[in-house]
Amino acid sequence: MTSRLPLVSIGIPTYNRVDLLKRSIESALNQDYESIEIIISDNASKDVTAEICYNYSKKNAQITFIPNLINHGSTANFSKVLNNAKGQYFMWLGDDDWIDPTYVSRCVVLLEGNKALSLVSGMPRYYRGCKKIYDGKVFNLLSDFPWSRVLSYYWNVSDNGMFYGLMRTQQIKQLKMKNTIGGDWLLIAEIAFFGKVLALRDFAVHRELGGATLSYKKIASTLGLSSLHGLFPMTSIACATFSDVINSPTYKMRPPFERILVGFAIFVVIIIKSLVIYPKAVIRHLKFLGLGSKKSL
């Protein structure tokens, strides 16, 4: 039975995550879908993360462990697990996150049943420890027109939980993940250009707050970018998006003037979001850190 099922690759890029990595790996191993390979790439961790990964790979043939002798940065580490994927379908899983046991099987059924879909994801839920903080935003991109899906994506995206959805490996391997704040936005927008995107609420990817999700300053530092990117993240994303729409091979099939027009429209959308949505996100994170109450000021 297993051989008849399409192989699904789950990529777990990791770095210094000894405390939560086991939970992530176990959630991948405990899927009710049998045909799974798990690729773990350790970015030269300074703790015993590599030892944990090696022990898991020795005990389970589904797991491929890739140790890195030097830290190549988070973007390269995310790319490495994808480049080593052999499955028909692929998804990333954060090394401090976990997925419901039905996550893969539910996504595979939908992708197999509708060739127009490029990505299927579940509900993103955000936690600190065992306490749920909030549910992420869920939206669908089901227009028949590629540019409409891309524009709708940039208008709706916030926490971008669908980055951890299941995708067609052949499509995702055509793309290059950019080393910039919002690089995950750029990648999922290109996936949406390829095909439709569906997100459901009845199964979930559970995401731990406190790592790179905590602040744009931390993200900029992790990516090796200047502090200005962390101080003005939405402007950084807007500029990167405009450049991507103009220069990415994904969009090059469209006429130059059309790409410039769409790129400018997306730039404006993101700047508007920065004025409306980003301040609310800042307040939410301050409350999460315990700095948003009058008592703490």
C-alpha cells in the first residue's frame, strides 16, 4: 500500500533547537500517512542538536540527516532540505513547530484530487510553551487568474502560516528562496502564480513563538541583513517584492510593462499594510512580551 502513495518530503532545517526539535520530528513521524521521508539539515549547531538528529536517523530509515560543518545562514539551510527532497510533494516544518497527525494526508488528498492546486495548508496556531496565544490568518487564493492570486495574497498575508503547507516539489524546486525579510512571502506568491492555494481550518500547524518569529530585528540578524531591514521591515519587503516581480524568472513570461504595473501595485499594497496592520502586530507582540500594559510602562 505504501508504494502506491505519492512520496511526501518533510524538510526540517534546524539550529540550536535541542529543547524542541524532538517534538517537531515526532510529529512528522507520527503522521497517519505512511509514504514520508524526513530531511533534517543542522546548520552547525553549538548544542547537541546534531547528536539528536543522528540518533533519530540511525533508528529510522525515513530520516535523512545532513550535518553542516559551518553555518550557511537560515535561507541556505531551508534550501538544502528542499534540494535533497525526493518526494512528489514537499513541505517545510519549523524545528520548534509541530503538525497534527492528519496534516499530510489531508493535504495530499486535496492536491491529488485537484491539479489546479499548487499548495494546501492547515490552520496556523501560535503558542508560547503549552499556551496558545492566537490563531493565524487563513485565506484562499482560488482565482483563475495568476496575477489576481498574487495580488490577493499580498493583500491578505500577515503571519504567512501557509509557508508551512504542502506543495508540489516540481514547482517549488523551480524557485529560489531570497535572503531577505519577507523571502517566504516572495516564494509563496510565486507558488500562487503557478496555481491555486487552499487553506483549511480543521487541521493545524502549531508554531512556537519566541524564535525567529519574535521580531523583525531577530529575523534581519538571522538573515545577515543590516539593522535597517529590521527597523523598517515592511518597506524592506515592499522593495524586495517590487524587484522580485520585475526580475524573477517566474514572472518573466509576462510583458515588462505589465510586471512593472503589478509590481508597483503590490508595493503600494504592502506600504498600506505597514500603516494599518504592522502597528497592530507590534502592539500584539508587546503584549505577548508583557510590555504593553500600563503597569509595565
